[in-house]
Amino acid sequence: MINEIEYKGKLWGVVFFHGDPRLEEIDFSNLLRTTIDFHHSRSKEASVKGRNYEGKLATDRKIHLLGSYCGRKYDTKLKGDFGMMDISFLLMEPIRADLN
């Protein structure tokens, strides 16, 4: 299932390899916004911090496939009030229809 998040006027797609239900929706949204900002950098790793977590965000900067979805894969290792969490997902960039 694809999730969508609107950020800076664009609609981004997110598909999970592995999620964690203990991460609250507001914290997850903030993690995705941080990931989108990080997506445009040339870095492979960044520190992330939210209301109830902190940890590392990493990517190999390669495009991965999950079924019919493709995008850059991100892995997070988060420490929260409720223990450790590993979350992996694809972030799919918005497509401009006027370019097709």
C-alpha cells in the first residue's frame, strides 16, 4: 500500500519494507519531512530527532524496487520512549505529468 505526504507543495509517495506501529503519526510525518529534505543532499547518513525518538537515517542512494513501486530506499534506526525501532521504506519523488 502506498502512503502519500504533501510537503513543500509536492505529493510524495512512501511504501514500507518494514514499519513500526509504536511510532506516532505526528512523529512519522516529521520523519518523512526530514527524509525529503535529506533526499536532496548528497549525504548517505543523517541524525534525526522527533518528539519521542532520535536516531539515524541512512540510504545507499540507489533506486530500489518493491513490486511495481520504485524509489530511493531509506533505513532508520530509532531509539524512542518505547525501545528501539527499525523502519525501512521507499521514498518516491513526485512526477511532473507535463514532462511526459
